[in-house]
Amino acid sequence: MPLKRTHTLLLDDTACYAALLARDSRFDGRFFCGVSSTGIYCRPICRVKPPKEENCSFFISAAAAEAAGYRPCLRCRPELAPGLAPMDSVTRLARIATLIMEEDLLADCSIPDLAAMLGITDRHLRRVFAAEYGVSPVQYLRTRRLLLAKNLLTDTRLRVTDVAMTAGFGSIRRFNDLFKKRYRLTPGNFRNNDNSSAKDIDGITLSLEYRPPYAWNELLSFFADRAIPGVESVVQDTYRRTASVKKGETVHSGWISVSLGPRHNALSVTVAPTLLPVLPQVLARTRHLFDLDCSPSNVHEKLVTMNLIAPDMCVPGIRLPGCFDPFEISVRAVLGQQVTVKAARTLATRFAQVLGRKIETPFAELAFAFPLPNEILALKAPIEDHLGPLGITAARARSIYALAEALTTSSITLSPHADPGREMVKLHELPGFGPWTVNYIAMRALAWPDVFPHTDYGLKMALSGMSSEEMQTLAQTWSPWRSYATITLWNFLKKVPKDQKRS
């Protein structure tokens, strides 16, 4: 009996089917196809034989497909589909809610708590989800938990109990029952026999997919230039870092390692076993750090005119470097005020080595974690006595302390799901936070794609010969991707010899 959609969404079935036949990766994650003859739903890039058009139903989310009765394809694995960057103001509220959900799967709060966090009623949140995803918030959350569990069952050798707990299920019985009801299989049926000898003692490895192209070398070079020794490293095309994630009153510390994966259009992410209790947060932060939800074709289409400034300036697949720890990147921004990248890196290294916590890792170059905001607040006043010997001026020391206080009290929220306009205003009110610092934090901590810090020395060098007004006028043509344009100009400045820079 054909399965029916429980909610009709504004999807063009003809266009979706054409994209399905083309297996165009640009549509990956934008819709899912349910096939009535099999009861399975797939991503548009699935390599199985295309179904007949009359057997296809199209859904805006995996949760909507599952709510209609479809099971996830075991071949294309819908849980690996990239997400969508929150750009459309009409849908931004729903996107913010899903980002919060996916960060910790609401392990410590409920759907009403989520609604309160967003400043709306529970009823309005349900309306938003119905309009955007065709399901309720509970159905969406349940699907995210199930898909993470399926990913862990398929790619790791974690015990089923650990999988259930990591994916946010408080009950093993509930976990098993939901798997059987939704997927008509037991959790054990998802085990990959090819990995029967694999071990997770040294790390848990998962794949995170992206939309190609992906300018990996440019992104890795950006990280390498700014890596804080002892906290971060870039070695043999692999990015590694220490990590501290607070959950409740407990701080979980460990490390992550990220490289291009063997799976096509995916990064391979290995996470220390000590971070398993906060794995959803670690994966969400890693997606943000590497800008995996970007739609590169949209960005390149707008920025390709940059090649009129210099040939091949605009690299297809450019990504906006995010951050793993918003306090860390914000401290880096404060220390980087009116100094070179190298000087800021030196100060950040002293800050981390003296005030950070030593942790054990299997990598000689990683030895300590960057301090958390509450650890800075725990230092005896005045803060200048602690940071002054590190070469940090009294004004910047007070700026860092004010930031730590704001983050600890939650008066400022620095994450991709925060409202960038509101948080940037709050940052401006902190002592010592000028336009450049606020813009840099907005780019990297808030993931805001439309920032252009026109006072930046590097941008002035890359666009030498232009007045400030001319720079801003030109940058306006790159909106809403001016943050990507900024990264493009910084990258261009690095690779062009000084005597060949634009004059």
C-alpha cells in the first residue's frame, strides 16, 4: 500500500526528481525522497537505481520522511546529509531551534525549555516546525537522536548501551522499542560486520559530510597560521586540537583529529573516548569549525567577481573558519587588536600555557586545554597581575575578564544559533571591544556570513589604492557573503608576493 505524506510542503516534485536523476550534490540535505514501492527514504545523491517518478514523494527533512512512515536508506545514510546554513530570515527561528537541538540533543532541557530559550511559546515553536519541517519538535528531536545512534552503530564498536546514552536516550528499553518501531530492525542489525575487529579505545571515528567543492588546503592553511601551540596543530594535512566541553558542572576534556575522509565529500573526525558523554556537542562544534553546512555554489556565484581584482582570487569551495571554543577565539580577537597574526599567536600561547589545564593526549604537540571563562574568573583580582607578566596590557586584561564574566553569566551568547545583531551590540558595550574585534568574533564565533571589517590592515593591503568608502562600496556587492570575501582577501594577501600586490 503506498505511503502518504502527512504534510504537504512547497517542494517542486518535478524539480526534485530532476535533481534526483542528476545526483547533484548541491541538493544534498535540501530534500529527501521517499519511495512508496520500498518504504525507504534517500538523499538525492543516493547511488541506487532511480525509482519511478510516480513512486516518489519529496520531503524537506529526514524527520518529515520518517513521520510519513519511511525508513532511512542503509546505503546513502540520511544521517550523514549536510545541514543548511541559517540565512533566510523567514526560516531562521526554526534553523536556530534545530542548531540548539543538534548541539546537545536537549539532554538537559525539554521542548518547552527550548521555546523559552528562544523567547516564544511552546505552541508557536510547534507551528514553526510544522511550517518549516512538516513535523513537531518532538518528532524532529527523536529523528536526530535515532540518526546519531544509527551512525554510531554503523561506524563504531561502541556498546549499544553507550550508543543509546550518547544519542540522548534515557532508557535502553525505549531505545530498542523505538528502533524496532521506526526502522523495523534492532540496533544490532545496523552493526557493520566489516568493522568487527575495530576498536574504539584510541578514538571514535565518524564521518561528517559537506557539499563540494571544499577548499580544504586554504582552510587548513588559515588554521595553521593561527594555531596555538599545545592547543592546536596542523600536521600532514590533519587538524588536531584539545577540547574541553562543560556539561552541567562537569568538564569533559580530550582531543579531536580532523582530516579528509576516505568517504567521498566527507571529513573524518576522530574523537577521544573521554569526550563520549558530550559527543553531540563535539560534533556540532566541529561542523561549525569547518563550516560544513555551507552551500559553496551560492557563495562562489556571488564572489566570482572578485577575480576582476586579480585572476583566480576567488577559490571555489572557500569556507568561513569557525571556532571550537567561542571564548578561545574571542580572547584571540582581543589579543589580536592592532598587532600581527604572529604576535597575537604568541600572546595566546602564553595565555593558554600558563592558565590552561594540562591534559594527556596521544600527540606530543598537544598538551593542554585552553582555559574556560569560569577559570579566568576564579583568578584573584586584579586580573592585570595575572596577565601582565604574559605581555598582555592592562586594558586587554580587563577586556578578557569582562568577556569571561559575560559568558559565565550568559549575558552574552556566542554560538551559531545566537542572534548576531543582538550579540554584537552587547559585545560593543564591553570595555575595549571596538568594531574590528566585534566583527572578527561575529565571523568566527557567531558564524555570521556578512561581515566586512574594513579597518583591517590586511584588507587594506589586499585592496590597496582604495579609500575606506570605496572598499565598503565594493564589499557591498559581495553581500550577503562578505565574511567569505574577507577570508578570500586574507588568503590572497598571503600567497601574493609583496611587490606584486595590487597598487
